[in-house]
Amino acid sequence: MPLLEVKNLCTSFFTDAGEVKAVNDVSFNLERGKVLGIIGESGSGKSVTAYSIMQILAGTGKIIGGSIKIDGQELVGIGEKSMKNIRGNRISIIFQDPMTSLNPTYTIGKQLMEPIILHTNRTRAQAYERAVEMLRLVNINEPKKRMKQYPFELSGGMRQRVMIAMALACEPDILIADEPTTALDVTIQAQILELMADLQKELGMAIILITHDLGVVAQMCDEVIVMYAGSICEQGTADEIFYNPCHEYTKGLMRSIPTADTAGNKLHPITGTPIDLLNMPKGCPFAPRCDGAMKICIDHRAQGMQINDDHYATCWMNVKKGLDSGDIILDEEGEDNE
């Protein structure tokens, strides 16, 4: 049984302008001790997927379909009281911006001790010792001094370490890291990623890493999900996604990465802008921005195609490639038979 099983998840935001389908029929599994990367442009549904798992959506947001299970326990519909026992205990999250995720009116110590007292049987004195221990674990110097300080007295990198310490204080089974290196300089980014990798190996937890930095994904992730317009367009192992991308959107993301070979040459960004989720097209949502789009891409959304045991993509170009090579043969009714 997977540690986390998300099946046909649909999340919408109901606004004055209409229903925004932010997450549309998303399914994936997360195994124990694995790192799953979710990549895509801003607005692709990455963070909303994470917030749906944690059930911390804004007031207008609602899970309208699908299932989220942890160790076989259904989370959708269990109620806020039961969900409070899951958050911070079984599943924790590191939010995008450490500058605003910590409460500026409380000391670091008070904020670190709160989840420990809430989710464990430790006394306040034991919670204090655990909080100091966690600060040492994330390599913050003079931890007892930091316990008395307020967030504004710490640097951005130290605040991010505090957020990681807070998320790991109750030793969760799953850590969701939502853009954990946002607003940090390159040196601190590298330190935070190395810290997360070390803690993941030491504690044996599973990680969902949400980012648009493909370099981070290549460095840390075992499996990768590529999202666009609220849906999964490609999914597979990190090696498959990076060395054998099979969706035109993923190929566009790869072409936009600067490398040593592109020095002095122009980058090739994806043209156009992300789709309006209030007016979703009937065909492939990426078709308006795709250089290889065909008529069928405009009129019909592609079904998922299994490239191999470790790779899945939803792109008509794979069907065309299969027809051209003879791997896919259409029967008399137009159905494809591999």
C-alpha cells in the first residue's frame, strides 16, 4: 500500500466570475522514503494540490471530487477536528515564503513548541528541549538564544531553517516542501536542499517537492509530475522525464533551461501565457502555445498513454509517433490497438 494515494482529485474555487478548476482529475502515489517532484509554471495547480492534501484551502476553495488516503485512511470528508490530528503529525508543510509564514508577534521558541505540545504528550519543559534539539538538527547556531528571538531578528535562510524545524518537530511521515528555496540566494538554496536531503535520509520520511526549478528536481527527486492548467500532463521517474520527455509542454520546459551549451545563444522560452482556468478549451489546454499542435489537439483532449512501465504522458504527439512507426494500429472503428 502506498503511503499517500491521491486519486482523481478535483479542487475548484468558486468566485464571482465563475468556477476555477484549479486541480482537475489528478492522481498519483507516494511511496515511503521517496521524493516526488511536482513541476510546472505558476498557476499550474502545484500548490493547490498540496493545500488540498493538507485541506487548508481558502474560503472559496473546495475539494469537489476524488480521494486522498494516507496509509489507507481517507482524508476527504473526515472533518476539521480529525484533520488537525493529521496536520503537523502525519503530514507537514513548508510554505513558500519564510518571511510571512512565521508569526512576527511570537518568539521562535513559542512557535516551535506549539505543534510539539499539540501533537505529543510532552510537557512544556520537554517541548522546549525538543524545539532546541530541532534547531540544532537544522544547523542553527546558538539555538537557546534563537528560541527567545522574534522572526525579524533572523535572516531569510535562518527563518527557512526554522520552518523546516517546525515541520519536522513531530517526525511526520510526509513533508510537503512548497517552493522551499524561494527568495533565498543561491548559496543558501544549496544549503537548504542539502539539509532536506540529509534529513530525509536520516528520518526516512517521504517528500513532495513543489518547484519550478528543474535543477532542484534533477538533484533531489525520484519521480516527477509535470502539471499544466490543473492537470497532470506527464509523470514518470526523474530519468525518464529529463532524458525522454514525451509531452510538448515538458519539452518546452527543458528547452528553456540555460546550460553551458547555450552560452552566447538565445534561450527558447515557451511562447504565450498560461491558459485562463475560467475558460478551459475542449481540447489540449497547452495547444494554443504548442508549436506542434494539430487539429485534433484543438478539438479533443488526449487520453493518457503509457510510454513504458515508469512513464505516462497525455499528448497526441505520442499517438502520431506510434502511428508513424507502426506501434499503434487503428482498427476499422478508429480505435487504437497497441
